[in-house]
Amino acid sequence: MELSEFVQKGFQMLADPGSFDFNAFTLLLRATFQSLLDAQADEAVLDHPDLKHIDPVVLKHCHAAAATYILEAGKQRADKSTLSTYLEDCKFDRERIELFCTEYQNNENSLEILLGSIGRSLPHITDVSWRLEYQIKTNQLHKMYRPAYLVTLNVENIDSRSHPEISFSCNMEQLQDLVGKLKDASKSMERASQL
């Protein structure tokens, strides 16, 4: 598993008992899993009183490194031996390796579901519908008298087979700008396909 130098340095700091005692390591590891897997996770997951003695820059660096490693391990469906080998290379002691592997295995299914929900491809536009509306007043009763376009894109997510709609409102200039950019993209695709 290849990770950036930034991630490796953060992970090595996390392995250092001088920077993170075992309690702080446990709290940071659980906070990292919580922030990855819980959509409603509070932004203050790193504000635990037992983590206050650690420099916030170091704490965030180690949190980002741990999150990156967890996601990469989940993406590659790493087993316990793969996790252990990398953690040993980063100078983790046996107790921290055991805790990391246990936490990873406890959260492996949720992590797999999370990664599977992200998908591998962008949505595909299957249809476009639009409607012209004329705004007469705002909700503050100011007179406006201007046209607006309500555009709805029907899209298909290849990975999940869902068909959500994306709707937005724009004025004439914005719509013309969108159409111009789509024409430019179409011409670029034609040129690229002719090479």
C-alpha cells in the first residue's frame, strides 16, 4: 500500500508514544472512524479533553493520516496481516497494532458500505426538461419582472442504478453560458475522438 509522505509522517507521529499515549491514540482512532462513518459526526470529535495537550496541527495531521490509511485499506479490502505489516513499518507497537486491527475489523462492513456508496463514475444525463417562469415579485414584495428558467436534469448513476433529478434555476445569461460551455465540451470531445 503506497501512501504519500505526508500520510506516512502523520502515521509515524501517531505511532510515537511520546506524542500520543495509548489513551490519546485510542481516542483519536475511534474519533477517526466516527468522523468517516457517521454523517452526523460532530465537528468537535477531536475536542476531547484528553486530546487537549496535543498540538492541534499535529492532531489534525494525524487524524488526516489515519483517515487516509483507513479509507485506503478499505478500498483494497486489506486483511489483518496487511494492516499489521504496514503498521509495523510505521513503528507501531504491538498493543496499538492490535487495537487498530480490532477497530478496523469492527467497522469493516460499515466502511465497505460507505466506499460502495461513493461509486466509481459520474452521473450520466439521460434527459433535460426546462420551464420558463416569470418572477413578478420577491418574497419582500419588491417588483422584479424578469424571466427565469427552471432546468431539471434527469441523471442515472451507473453504480447504484438510481435515477435522481438535479434541478436548478438560472437567468438568461447563465443559461446561455451553460449552453456555450456544453457546445465547447461537445466540440472538444469530437476533436479528441478524431485523433
